[in-house]
Amino acid sequence: MSTTMSTRKKYTPEYRQEAARLVIDTGRPIAEVARELNLGATLLGRWVKKERERTGDGPAADLDADERAELDQLRKEIAELKMDNEFPGKSSSVLRVEASKVECFQLMGQEKANYSIARMARLLKVSRSGYYKWAGQQDKKARGLDPKELWQRELDKKILKFWNDSDQTYGAPRITMDLHDDGIMVDRKTVAKAMRRLGIEGISPRSWEPVTTIPGKPTHSIPDRVKRLFDTGELNRVWMSDITYLRTGEGWLYLCAVRDGCSRRVLGWAMDSTQTTDLVERALRMAHTLRGDVPEGLVFHADRGTQFTSDQLYQVCQEMGIDQSMGRTGVCFDNAMAESFWSTLKTEFYDRRKWKTRDEARQAVARWIEIFYNRRRRHSSIGNQPPVDFENAYHQAATAATENAA
């Protein structure tokens, strides 16, 4: 004889509660709900009784329409309060007591699948519009469309370009001026911050060490006509000159340069394997050719090296109508502006690479002087302008003043 055992169907506590709530919340008969759920009416009745005991709900069948509506409203309010209390933002372990708006918005973004934006905004005391604006910005950032980030990227590109155009020597002040000329109005601190982010920096000239000058024995007396006043505010009033040495794979290359004390422009230069008066004469004649007719009283200032105190150079200056001037022997500050040019040349350009031959160095130095130093490098002492731009503005102002006077 076989015994047939029926398997009892099992229901989870959650299912029992939901089934009971269908009866309690809607007020429908137990038998009707039981048929829909394919349950026994007796079984569902027990669940309803148990749920009412658990929640404190009494039978609602005897309530009139107003009482039922009030009961429904109370239940709704209780459910809302329960949701409020369950929201993570109510817990101090999730947010600081004085959390920032951004932190609140971040929490709302994390919990938007579980709670409405309106509820979270109310509980966190922030505006819904503020959240949606923040969320839109985050979405744009994720897609690379954030206006601020796009602007920053373009600024970084410009900064990197100007830095490379300066042969990687410009710092924040000069790059800021380049940006202003390009129509991008930012302050120096913004540029400095961007340069740190890009991992680039300018080059600051080292403190220079003056080359020992070998004094000559001139056959004529040459006074110090400048007295360290290199810039008189006018072009072609003071020209300064000096000689420096540049290391190459073939030995020393000597460079003599002549600069205008007002514009800082290098007017003439010459390079050779020896430092003689011929070297100075070539540089001075180049400067004189560039300027053409020079005004009376032009001063040519240098140190008391033998190349500058020679009778040969004295005769050249007399021929050109130029007055010689010299600082005191061993006092480097009497020719400080010329010495500072060597510091710039070597720190920003020459000493950053090795030069195999004199010809290679000679060509590169000439290009750096004429293309970069004279025409592109900004000088803080002349309003952060390149020397050629400064001279053009100087001539324009002089012409305008003459026309106005006429």
C-alpha cells in the first residue's frame, strides 16, 4: 500500500505581508483577494489577522468613506516618514554635520535610484535646481564638454605654445603678456598654476661672474661718461659693449656685442676665435651701419680691456663721431648692463646644449640674437616688449609728437 504525501507550498514573510496589505489597504473581501492570488480564504484570513496585530490596524470594513480617507492619509504620512528616516543622508555616518552642497549633490546622485530627488533635496536642504545643474555639469565633464575644462585645455595649449616659442625660457610673467597680446586676459597666478600643472617652468638667469678684464695702456684718456646711467630714455645716446667667451668642441669662440642702452637691442655683433680690437671694430661698424647717421654726443661705453682702450678703436670712434666711455678697472658694476646680457644669453640659450664647432655656434648665436632676442623676447625693463617693438613704438610716438607740434 502506497502513501501519497502532498507537498505544502511555502510563502515568504514578505509575500504574506503584501497579500494581507491588499486586503487591509483596499478594504476588499478576503475571499475575493484569495481567489485572485490562488490562495485559500482561511489561510489569507490568518495572514490578515496577523498583519493587523503587527501594525495595529483594526478592521476597516466598518469605516465610512471619510474615516477611510483619513486612515489612508495617515498611512501615507507614516510611509513618508519611514522613507525619510531610512534615507542615508539622515545618518551622521554618511555626511558631515556641515556638509558642502557638492557633497550633498554627490549623495543624491548615488541614491537617486532609491529615493526621489525632491525628497533628498528637502532632507538635505538643497535646491532641486542646484542638483540638476550640478548633475548636468558632471555629465558634460564625463563627455569632455565642460566649458571650464574646455577653456582650461585651450589655455594650456596657448601657454605651452608660447613657452616653446620662447625656446622654453619664459616664465609666468612673460607668458601672461603673450596671452594678453593674443586677447586672452588672465592674471599671472592663473598662468603660474597652469605651468605647474603642465610641469614646465621658465629659466631665471644665474648671477653672473664678470670676466677678468686685462687693462690696457691707452695713449689717450677715456673718462666714464655714463656713471651707470645706461638708459637715458632716448635711443642712440648710450651704446654698451663687452666681450664674452663661448665654449665649443673646437675651442673658445669670442663674441663681442653692441647694445642700445634705451631699447636693449643688440645693434651689432662679431665672433672670432681670438679676441682682438678687430672683433670690437666689426661689431661697432655693424651697429653704425644699422643705425645710419647717429646723433652728436653718442657714447660708446665698455670696460678697460685692451681691445677697447687701443688706439685702433679710438680712431674708429673718432671717424664715426662717437665718444668713448669706460668704467673703472675691476669694477664690474660700471658695465653691469652688458654683463647681464651675457647671463641671459648663456642661461636661456647657449649653455643648454653642446656645440661641436665654432661655425655651428656662430650661426646659432646669430639667429638667437636677431630672431629671438631682438624681435621676440620680452624685456621687463621696457614694458615687457621685444626691443624692436619698443623701438617702433618709440619712433611712432616721436613722429606723432613732431606732427602735433607743427
